[in-house]
Amino acid sequence: MRLLAVGIPVLVLSIGTSSAHVDPFATSDVESLAQLAPADTLALIEVPSPGEIVPGLLASSTWSRFEASLAWRTVIESENWPKAMLGWKTFERIVGVQGPAAVEALAGQGLVIAVLPPAAGASQPEWLVVARSSVADVPQHILDSTSFLLRIFGWIGQGEKVHQPRLEDGTRALVVGDAFACAVDGALLAASSTDRLQEALRSLRGEGESLAEASDYREATRALGDAAIARVFIRTGRLGRETRLIPERLDQPLLSLLAGGLLEAVGRSEIVTLEAHAREGIVEVVGTVPVPPSELPGAQLASFPVQVTRRPRMVAPPGTMLTLRARRDLGQWWANRGELLDESVQRGFIEFSNVMSLLFAGRDFAREVLPDFGTDWELFVTRPAVAKGERSPSPLYPAVLLAAPILEVEAWRVPLRAAFQTAIGIVNADRAQNGLGGLLIETGEHAGTPLQWAQFVPEREVTDMLPVRYNVSPASTIVGDRLLLSSSASLLRRVMDDNRSEGQPEATPWLEVVLTSAPIVTLLSDNREALVSNAILNEGKLEEEARQDVAVLLEVIQLFERVGLSAVARKDSWQVTLQGRMR
């Protein structure tokens, strides 16, 4: 698998942003790439025309920022960084060009990465990588220099020899551990065995059966757009024959809530496809799962409703770093948890239900509380608003606000207010047992709407920074038909101000998550000294190294202005879209 690891960064670097529209699949022989993959391929990544895409996708400024930020340190171990940089610079010298152009020289006419079934008696899958160069002699130059590069990375010892046997057709191969490679006709091939390497050579000559001839591949890729810069085809059904890819019952409740129905569809699907697009500074990856939602079990459909509902969306407050919107029936999810969740997590639900019944004056949480909530949920995570000159807690934590739909508003006004006060009372009792100060409950109005909140007793001793507990000032109110519950009273008031009038009804997404980098970077910068201290004390790093790591993290986050993930349940399939807007 060692040479495969060299190919993967090439694919990553080939997916970027473009200021011009390109249709690589429309202007190149798509099947010529799939013809390089054996008919029994389990998963295929194909990038048809990196030579046309890369120069426009990775602008020199983006590439410079990528190298300057040392972003690769998030992928490799820090002690290997000098080796990696030396290896990359050596590779640039071999091909005679630098940056994105080096990627173009390696795979300018197409890149294929295939995952294949394990050999007889083996458990690990086999693999194949084919990079067709835009410069005829580059593959042979790379192959001739491979042993030097591998020694730099420490993958082979200085005294260890690299074998170069000849294949059946006379082609000279390179053998390093369990990886085999050769260069022929302007293409660099690497595989997990000589059999797979020779199979790829026959495919280059147009011999033997290929994935391009498979009916499932043709049907799945027919629906993909011509503007994709990369495609992924996965035979999930074959991969899951021996072991189910997605467990029938998940052992992570949060994962089940977020993506339960979608994951069930993936587990039942025979095929999953992905395609990458790039336009006007936006990178987008779209995944399709061709399983109709109607084929899911009843517990899944009830808990993760696919029928579209419409209602006005709440306006995200300023400084929002994460927005989550989802259509979920928590009452059904809770009632069906035995079918959805692994037995190992059931005990925690029983304990939680007992606590919630206490908060709601003895009402059964599963039967009398959750069913009275709707399906359109919204969550906001923001950077706390700290006025200039005002003391702030250290470290400074983000503030969270949950908007929960209520079906019978008037019936729940008093019980929800009482539940909030009971919750604060339980927290105070626990803190008192540990000799800690409690929260003071206050009630009032904001913009004519009643609300209640709690805050810690002000510190007698004046310091530059407040203790960490001052990040929390829980608050709740009801606005319209929504319960607003927040970890910050000031955030709750801001949201109330921004949502005094309702907008036009919009379709509630099955799942939508949006991350915005600017407030994340600001919050991390506010906590820079705390992050550095944590790295020194808990990870044993030197101060200079710790500060550099924080700087790298901030730079990497700033590469993208915004990242969004959405999932849509259609009549005959599920579609997942991951989109990033680069700065």
C-alpha cells in the first residue's frame, strides 16, 4: 500500500477552485479511464484531465498559502515533515516543474485509483494506481528515482535493495515490499501484486474485461454531470457482502440523530457515486445513494421524516460559526431507539429519561413530552459577544442556542418555565455538595417577551479574566411556536432581536450543516494562550512548537471561507453535497 499513499495527495491537490468553467468529462474519453480498471473493481477514483484542470484550479496564491501554512503537517507526523518537504522538492526537480505543474506533469492525461478484491486466501484488498503523464518521459524518470525518494521517507533502509524484475511481456518492474510499479507508454502504474500490474498493462493495450463494460458502472455514471473534475464509483454492495458496511444498530446516538436514515440507505445500497466540481472559487462534492427512502424500515422513516415541511427559518445571529438545521421526529426516534441504537447505549437513555421526568414534574418523557415537539429543529453555535473593555472568561467557550418547535404552545408555557427552574436547582444542589457557588435565577422581559435566565454570582475579587464558569448563563423563552434554549442569555436576546418578524416559509432541509471560518478563527485567536499552554502541559511540546502549531491550525481553517454539508431525500435516491468556498 505504500505507493498508493503517494498517489492519494495527487488526487487531493487536483481538486481545487476555478475561475472558469471546465468540462473535463465532456471533452475527454471518459471510458478510457474506466477501461484501465479491472471488471472486478470494488471502488474507483478517476480524474480525467488534471492537465487541463490543475493550472486553473490551484491558483499560485492558493498554492503559496498552502505551502506557507505547512498544512501538510495536519496529515503527516511532525517529525516526518522535513523528509516530506525534501521528497516533494526532489519530485519537483525530477519532473522539472514546481507546484501544481508538477502534479500536471505526473497525471496530466488522467489518474485512476482502484480498490480491488483481496487475493485468494488474503483479507486485505488489492489496489491499482495508473497516472498517465502529459510528458512522455516523466513516468520513467520518477520510477528511476523512486528508490532515492523512498530512502528519504525512511520506507526502505539505506542498505536495502530495490528489486527490478521483468514481467512476462519483458517490462521492467520495480518491487518495494508489497508494492509493484512500472512505467510504460507515458504512464506510471503501481499495484499490490504482479498479477494486478500485468492486468493493468493488458488494459492499456485494450485487452481483457474492464470496469467500463460493466452494466452497473455504465448505469451509475450515466447520471453524473459532464462538468465533474473527478468521480468516485463504489460497489458498496460487494464491499458489504461479508461485513455490513453500516451497522444495523448504531452505537453513537448523535450520529444516529444526524444521519441515521442516510446511513441506513448506504448500508442497503449496491452502488454509491461521488463527483467533484469546481467553479468560481467553490469546491463541491456530490454523493448519490440510489436507494428510494420508501424502502427504509418503518422505524427509520418515522424517526427521520422525508416528507418536506415548510416554515420560516430563524436568522442566524452575528458571529455564528456553526448552523445546523434538520427534520427529525425526536418522539419517534426515542420510541424506536431499540431498533436504531445498539444495546450498549440503552442504559444511558433510561437514566436520562428519569432525569427529564423529574424536570417535567413526573411526566413520562417518552410518551408525554417528546411527542409534543415538532420536526423542524435549528441549532446555532456562535462566538460570544464581548464588549470592548469588558472582562471575558478564560478560556472563552462558544455559545449555543437550540430552537425547538412546539406543537401545543399554550399547554407548555408553564411546564417549560418550571422545567428550566428545576434544572437550575439540580445544578445548584450538585455544586453546593462540592462547595461551589450556584446560579441565580432571574426573570424579565425582552422586546415584550417573557424570558428567564441564570447567572453566577459576580466575583468579589477583580481580575483581568473571569473564571471559566462565566461562559455559562443559561436562558430560555418561547418565541412564536419555538422554544429557545441557550447557554448564553446575551445570545438569546440577540436572537430575539433578529427574529422579531418572521420571514417567508422555506423548506426545512433533511440535514444542513454550515461552518463559517471567520468567527472560528477569531475564537481560537482569543484562546491562543490557552491553546499554547495546553500543548505545553499536556502534550509536552516546546513553546515555539506549540505556537507554530496554533498558527498552522488558524491558517488551514482560513483556506476556506465557508463549508457546508447538506443531505436531501429524493423520490428515488439520497443526495449528499459537501461544498467549500475558498478565500
